[in-house]
Amino acid sequence: IKMVADFHGNTPSNAASCLTICSGSTGWGKTVWRDWGGANLGYAFTEVDISACGFVTTPILSTAVTGSNNHHFTQGATSVWYLTKDGFTIYLQGPAWTAQRNTAWSEIWTLTKDFANREHYSIMWYAMGYVC
């Protein structure tokens, strides 16, 4: 593996032998979702701990959301907030229009922590960074 630019867009100065890839998931049905700004605003967030990777600097990160239903209508799964060497936060947004039972965009729902938990939303991620 090779990193040509770090989190800050600079040429990495760490030894190439210290570069690693670490990945994980918050877990199907195990993710701790919280409402942001009140349950009626349509946002839920989760904080993801990546400290077990042992990064010494902020890694480069890619994320995705998975779930049992309607997760493909959410926004924000790839928009990482507060990324550090130890973790990051993901905010999912709703409401989103959904097509139910082959009807036109007919139903609107509000994303809450309860909705995210019921639909087993979780965050899958992989990070590339330096461990020394």
C-alpha cells in the first residue's frame, strides 16, 4: 500500500513500513444512535471509536451505511465529522422521501435514533494511516 498525500494533503513523512489499513463496523443492531437537536429534526448521529487501530496521526477514512430498510435514502453516511486518530462522528439526515409498495414518492419519514435502531443502521468503515 502507498499513501501519496496525508489527511492534510501533504506528502507523508512517516516510514512507509508504518502504513496500515484498519477496518470495522459499528455492528448490525449494535450501533449507539442518538438524536441530534431533538427527535423531530430528522437527524441521528453515532460516534465511532477507531482507537484500536493504533494510528499516531489522523488517517484517511471511507465510510458507508448499511441497514435492513431505507438506509439508501439517507444522507450523510460518507460525510465524516470530527475525524481524529481515535474516532469520528457520522450524522445521518432525514426526512427523506421513500417509495413504498411501488407507489410514487408517497411517504415521508423522519430519521430518529429509534428509527435507525429499528432498521439496524450501522456504519462500515476502513481507514489508512500510520501506526508509527
